Amino acid sequence: LACVTRMFKEKVQDIGTTFLAKYKEVHKDKKEVILIDMFLLFSFLTGVVQFIYLIIAGQFPYNSFCAGFFSALGVFVSTACLRMQVVAPEDFDNIPKERAFADFVVFNVLLHFVVIMFMG
């Protein structure tokens, strides 16, 4: 069993190392994409932590949990859309990065307005 566990750990480390090397190779000159990816990871982890908190502590202020979780989900989705528009603008009628970012900001302001109203 220890041999299988060690082999599994080595495989996971090898996959992670290969992924990071390839990611750095592909995105070495694209600092904004790396920043967007870090924000995507942060948003995802925020939603995971909120869900774990719901499981551990219970669901007493359920509307607060829903507002926070949907806020994290909405930010994740809008950031993923921003990343797609920055990486491949030709798929979106060649809109400039500034326009994509402005759309991102306007959506997030509206999203958080709805979240605050939902929390009551």
C-alpha cells in the first residue's frame, strides 16, 4: 500500500510539474493572462471555502451563504469570459482589451448590487 501511495504521489507531482512548465512556456509573455488566471483560482477557492463552511457550520443564514456563493460563482464566470476575450479577441469581433475589461467591471458592479440586495 505504501508503494502504491508513493507511486501515486510521484505521478501527481510529475503531472503538476509538467503542467506548470507548459503553462509558463505558453504564457511567458502574457502577464495579464497570468493575473487573470490567479484571480480565477482565488475566486474558485473562495467558493470552495464557503461551501466547506456551509457543510461544517451549518446553513443558518442561508441567504447570506447563497449571496456569497453566487457572488464567487458570478465573479468566476465573468473572469473566465474576460480571459477568453483577452486571449482570443478574434472570436469576439476583435473587441479591444479595454472594452472587455469595461464589460467585466460593469457586470461585477451589477452582480454585487444584486448580491447586496439579496442579503437584505
